[in-house]
Amino acid sequence: MDRFSWTTGLLELGETLVVQQRGVRLSDGEEKVKFDSGVLLLSTHRLIWRDQKNHECCIAVPLSQIVFIEEQAAGIGKSAKIVVHLHPASSNKEPGPFQSSKYSYIKLSFKEHGQIEFYRRLSEEITQRRWESIPTGQAMQVNKDSKAGRIRAVGIVGIERKLEEKRKETDKNISEAFEDLSKLMEKAKEMVELSKSIANKIKEKQGDITEDETIRFKSYLLSMGIANPVTRETYGSGTQYHMQLAKQLAGILQTPLEERGGIMSLTEVYCLVNRARGLELLSPEDLVNACKMLESLKLPLRLRIFDSGVMVIELQSHNEEEMVAAALETVSEKGSLTADEFAKLVGMSVLLAKERLLLAEKMGHLCRDDSVEGLRFYPNLFLTQS
Amino acid sequence: LPQAKYKERGTVLAEDQLAQMSKQLDMFRTNLEEFASKHKQEIRKNPEFRVQFQDMCATIGVDPLASGKGFWSEMLGVGDFYYELGVQIIEVCLALKHRNGGLITLEELHQQVLKGRGKFAQDVSQDDLLRAIKKLKVLGNGFGIIPVGGTFLVQSVPAELNMDHTVVLQLAEKKGFVTVSEIRASLKWETERARQVLEHLLKEGMAWLDTQAPGEPQYWLPALFTELYSQEITPEEAKEAIP
């Protein structure tokens, strides 16, 4: 660590920033030093470390001092590290935090990851040795002469300073945000505890709770994003919200369904509805929970789940079993078809085409030929030609 | 009569607690509003902050993405961010399915999603993608995440992939392809077991067979092709993707 010099952290003319990483700790060889938490910057000329809390504390070492670097993988409770082996400090080195060191290497600990990219870039810079071909104001005047340095490189310094201020702002904002977030979470935790306590009461009473109370409770859970502890249903399914949503969906999906032969996969519905909304989108769970209520609300659509787990919305008037009869005809005409071929022919998505053919097979109308060339369906001659 | 009295008391207790919860909920809503007014930007702009936020929620037993109607979604806008991402993920997977059988690396998915979002969109991290995908699972389309060699493969079709298939995918990840001999050597399987797994992958379109390879046939994973060379989504594919 005695190779480092104090610096303002501002880049010199001709010096370019390559990459930077937060959350880096420096070690003098095997020993910890007070440089515990900082931003590590790699430029074309130097390796710079600046304390995250105290931005005045900033040190740097020229890349020319680096002999070679090694990676040290992360372990349990240990961050990944880069070990940087250095030449001895030159006699005319600018003053730094350490006068001497018994180690000829330092370690960079990446507490917030980023070591892979940093290592790659550092290797590149060491190989390319751009500092040799791009001259900068070599005398990195610190302290008293820093003003002179600034006058020399006005434009860049101005930009750097703005970035610096922005970084400070950002850092301050982030730590404030985290603090506020922690406090918020404490309150949220209280809500979770309360909901568990209420759920226990409900269990004890074994159904003596009114429907009105149930509805209220479920909607509270929905607002907080807490799983229903009583029934373990997903997040307040069957609330007023989902009922309203179900009715809305019935309205929105009528025409699209008719345009698509009366059937759509749930992912298609999800995309369609959310693209149309633009804002205040539905979560996947909102959609599923609403669709589960379609049938009970006697709406003209229904949710259907195939054996494969694929979920679709069908018009009530849609009869998949009838479509199977039509599919059989199509397959017979062509002799045999794969799901892809059938989909293209009929103008359906491959996913739903496959489900229809599988259903036809289940009903005994089609036979499969399963080979490496794909899954092909044939009319079931065992049935028809008895 | 005492029975009835007990019942009544029971009802009153729950009512009390529900009333209390309602009040606390209102207070919480106000706290969240305050938080949002100060830090909403942080959530939208900072992927690391989002990770912290999600982790904290998970620790206390809260799912901020469960519903678009939840407070978190309404006030922090977390929901819209992830639900929209879900749509983009579905579209990319649909567009590329015929090429890779419904398997795609997280890297390629990330790249394609970023491209689709355009220059001025918010930054999206791989962690964000993973969280959005976990939510998509409930739609029954077969969305899944398979860890391979330090990264992930994202499955977007309802194909059954068991442990055997997964482990072969992981083996293939290193070079982009795998052979029966390699499986026998690394995993110590019988030839028949290896062949069954590879055939299943072929049938699902997740693997392609190169019979002209020197030595023995090679089974390639198109999902990993972009590690070798990247391809754009063609306009035809893009049309396929929009329902």
C-alpha cells in the first residue's frame, strides 16, 4: 500500500475513465487497512480508489507500477478478489497514506461484485499500456498545486466535477433511500404479523367469520401482497377486485377471441390486455385469479387447463371437441400432420394447434408417430377401419 | 346461553382486529406514499436498489408483485415495470421459439429485450428478468429457469424437462454441443439413457443433430448459438410474436 499517492481523483488531460466499481475494499497484502468501502476507478493511466463516505479521501497508483494481477475466487463469506502485484515505489512518488509496507502486493475485494468485468478491463489496460502513448500532465500536483492542475484542464475538470457532484448526490440519495426503505419494511412486517394473528383467530372460530369480514380481510391481504394464511390461496384470490376484473375481461376479450377461432392461450391474453392498458398493468396472478372466476360469474368466457398445464380462455360457445372433429378431417386430407404444419394450415398458434391434436389423440381420433423428426399425427385407422 | 356469549365475544375480537388492520393499512399507505414521493425514481432507475427492495420484501413475507392492485404496485410503480417486462419476455421467446425450440440463454434474452426497449428505456438487469419470469410461470405456458454453468437457460414452452434433461443441457453448455460419448464419460450413464435424453431434446426442437461431425454425431443447442454468433430477430419473426 505504500505505492499509493493521495490524489484529487480528477482525471488528467488525456486520461480516460475505463470502468468503475462500487463497494471495493483495499488490503495491504494480507492485512486489512482502513480503506474499507470505496469506489474503485480504472483509467487509462491509473488505478484510483475513493472512499464512499468521505470523498476527500482519494488515492491512486499508476498502472505502470503493476507487475501482474491475479484473480481470487469468492468463497463462503468472502468476496471475490483481484491481487495486484506491484513494483517497488519510485523515490519521487507523491506522498500517500503509507510510508512503507512489508508487502509487494495489494488486494481488491469486490463486496458488491463486478470483479469479472473489472479484471478483464484491468488486464486489457495493462496489456495495451495506453499510458505510454498518451501523455498527461505527469506531475500530479496534489494539495497546494491542485488549483494549478485544474486551470490546465478546465473543460474536463468541469465535467469531472459535475460527475463527482452527481455521484455524491446519488450516493447520498441511495443511503437515504435504503434507510427509509428499512423503516418502511419494519412497518410492513407489523402488517404481516397482524394478518397472521387474524388468520389464527379465523381458524379458531372455524368458519364463524362473516362473509363480509372474509371479503375485507382478503382485500387487505391483496393490498399488502401477503399470501392468505388461512386458505393459502394465492394472494387474496376471489376478491371484489378480481370479480370486477373478470367482468372487464369478458368485455375486452370477446372480439379478439372471435377473431382467433374462439380460443387463446393465457400468455396471449396477458400480452393483449397489458399492451392495451399501457398503465396499471395486471400481474400474471391477477389474470389467473380473475379467469378462475369467469365460470362462476356466468360470463361468456371460461378458463380451461389442458393436461400439459397450458391454460387457455375459450368462448363458452367454443367447443374444442367439435374442433377436434374438424381437425381430424384436415389431418385425413393431408395424410398426416405435425403441430407446426397444422398450425400454419389452420392459422393457429403452434401451442394451441398442438393441444388440439393431443386432445384428438386423447379422444382416439388420431395416432402419433413420435420420432426424432418430430411428432406427427395420423388418423387412427384402428378406430375407423374396424 | 354461555355458548352464544362466547361466540359473540369471538366475533367482536375479529372485528376489532380487522378494524385495527384497516387503520394500520391506511397508515401504511401514507408511509408508502411518502416513501414513493422521495424514492420512486430510485426503484425505476437503479437495478441494485430493486434487488434490495425485493429481498427485503421476501424476508418479511410480502410479494410486491402479486397484484397490480397492491399498494406497492400502485404507489411505487414496481408492478408496471415487471409486468411490462413480462410482456417483452414473452414476445422475444415467441419470436425465437422456432429457432431454439423454446430454450434461450438469459444473456441472449437480456440482449433482445434491451434492443426491443430502445435507447431511452430504463435499465433492466438480469435479476429483473429472472423475477419477471418467475411471475410468468403462473400463466401455465411452461416458463422455467434452468441453471447451467454459472448462468441460466430460460424455458418458454410446456416441454417436460426433468433432471436428466437438465444435466445434459448443463453439460452441453460448455461447447454448445454434446455427444453420447461425452455423456457416458462425464455422467457415467448407459448409452440408452443418454440417447433417450438427446432424442427428447431433438423432438422438442431444443437440440439439432449434426451427423456429419467427425467421429460421432454431435447434438447442438441452438439456444447457445449466440455465444458463437449473434442474430437479429427478423421482421417475420417479430410479426409471429405479437398476438
